[in-house]
Amino acid sequence: MKILVLNCGSSSIKYQLLAMPEATELANGIVEKIGLTGAFLKTKDKDGNKVILEGDIMDHKIGIEYILGVLKSEKYGVVKELNEIDAIGHRVVHGGEAFKDSALIDESVLAEIEKCIDLAPLHNPPNLLGVRSMMELLPEAPQVAVFDTAFHQSMPAHAYMYAIPYELYKKYGIRRYGFHGTSHKYVSRRACEILGLDYSKAKIITCHLGGGASVAAVDGGKSVDTSMGLTPVEGMIMGTRAGDLDLGVLTFIMKKEDISVNTANTLINKRSGVLGITGISSDMRDIELEAFEKGNDRAQLALDMYDYRIKKYIGAYAVAMGGVDAIVFTGGVGENGDATREGVCRGLEFMGVDFDHEINKSFRAEEKVITKPGSKVTVMVVPTNEELVIAEDTYRLSEQVLSVSS
């Protein structure tokens, strides 16, 4: 079965075509600058060389038409006819409390996704545009929504509730939802496969560190807590997001600076995090360069704060689960940032972490154990593969539909 995975952002569409259940990647790429001057599709040719195809891509439907055209093209294509694409899996950021699992898409599912727009106004609308475009372009193919929030729906109420008037939870669904669920699910499961642990019994802490960042406690294959909340702002210090913040700080700033709710939202989402601390960049590579090579004190402060926040969550989740078998790093920073991994693990010896500094510095973006043999707690790197999780769920849910129709 050939499954097309789509991840539609506000001005981009990431895609991957996989053969399932073999999980063989047939094609991948990204459409960027949708609706803007200089829009393009980036992919690879049959020899693995990077290809940039520019065009007037004014909306998501045209972007998806470009993708389908490339997949079918004589020069770059991997299918002869579009009906060879058996099903489509969509990343959908927010499923609220309605979805504890991925779902075959119909009008009732779309209606529930639309209800969650207030909870994810930047993400759910483009996700929906991708779904509706594919319903027009390949109407016979089953479509599946795979939710970032679904994996965390196993959290107990004492972990996901906020200490606000209960009526506000009932009225607006204000609670912790968590994000990066497909990533936390994949790397926690894959870590257990590598280490030979029983996933149904293991206690895993997963650290997804990138432009956005979150930590999750996975106990027996289920998320029992995670650092992001109602929105992706809570938790870790991120590239431009503030992470955990005293609510009084925000109201204090709003009053002193006389700014609106929208401006305050921009402040904590776009101008804070390591960018706000350093005034330099939201990219950890730039900040490390400033700190290590130029001795920039603010850059070093940002790195120290970043590592410390992650370390606090690791400690908290180890206590919450009553122990930990493995700590897993993933995401762009987690997979490539040896300095970050070392900074986070420094001082965790009391937990039984025997960190291997040499191995930690010797690789990038590989599956690798970075603790010494005999370490009570294993620390490792597992590159994430959210597209595979989406393809697996799409295969699982669409297989029954396709077998019935045939």
C-alpha cells in the first residue's frame, strides 16, 4: 500500500510517500512560501540530488497539485498514475479531548477538528486546508488524521488539569493537552526496541528538542505527563517561546508596556525564548558559536537556562513515574546538539546516569547510546520519524476500508 503523508503548515507542506507495511520511503520533499513571492518545491531526483522547482503556488491546493504532479512526473516521479496512492495521512496538531487515537476522516471528524481551531489557530486551519484539498484531488482515497495531542490523552486528570475554576475547563476545555505526540510515541517505542525493554513495562523520559521543545513521561507505553500545555508555549525554553512563566509576569508587562492581548501573545511566542534572552538568534547553533567562541555572556546564560529547564523536567518526571529506565533525546537539537545533551546530563549521576562524554561527541543524528555499559539509567539518541507513525496509523485505519471496498 502506498501512503502519502502530508504535514501542512501556514505557508509550507512537507510530504513523504511510503510503501507500507514495509515502511519503504519512495519520495519526500517540501513546498515552501505558499502564497508568497518565490514559492518553490524542494525534493530529490532519482540519483538523490537536490531539486528546486519554482512556481506560482498561491494556496495549499495548488501546492498539493504540485506535489502530485512531481510524484507522477516522468523526470522525478515514483508512480505512473495517482490512483496508485492508496491512502493519505495528515498531521493534525490539535484534536482536543475528542480524539484519543488517529481517525479516519469524514465530515464528523472534520467538524471536531474545526472546533479545536480556537485551541490551535495557527495550525489546525492549514491542516484542514490540506485535508479538504486532498478530498477534492483524490476523492476515492481514504484519509486519516493523526493528532499531535492524541498520544497524551492517556494522562491522568491530576496531570492535565490546571488549578483554575473548574467551570472554565468545562466551558472551554482549558487543560494540558501536550504536543509532539507522534514523536514521543515513536522514540519511546524505538528506544525500547533497541534496548530490548518491554514497552508495556518501561519508564521512559523523551526529550523532543528543536525550535519547539517538549519533554514527556512515558510509563508502560502511555504518556502520563508532558511539558507543553493547552498551547505549545508552556514548558521548555524554546527558540522564540518563553516556556514556563509566572502568569503575573505577563500581566505586569502588559500593564507597564500598555500592550494588547495580541501583542502579549506575540511577545511570548515570537520574541522570547533563547532569542529573547540573547537578542541574537533562535538557532542554538548560532548561540553556541557566540557563547563558546566569542564569550558572549548572554548566549552562555541562554544555554545554561535551556539545559537547566530540561534537567528539571527530567527530575520531576523520574519522581512522578517512580523511576526511569531510559532518557531519550530527539529533534533537531536533541539529535545534533552534543553540548546540550552533555549540559542536561551533567549532575544526573545521582540518578544512575554514567554519561559517556567521548561517544556523545562522536556522531550526529544517529541511534546511539551515550551512557557507559552498566549505567543504571540509559541515555540515548533516537532520530524521530513522525512520518512513519502517521503512515503506520494511516495503514492500520485505511486497510479495513480498502479491503471492504475491494
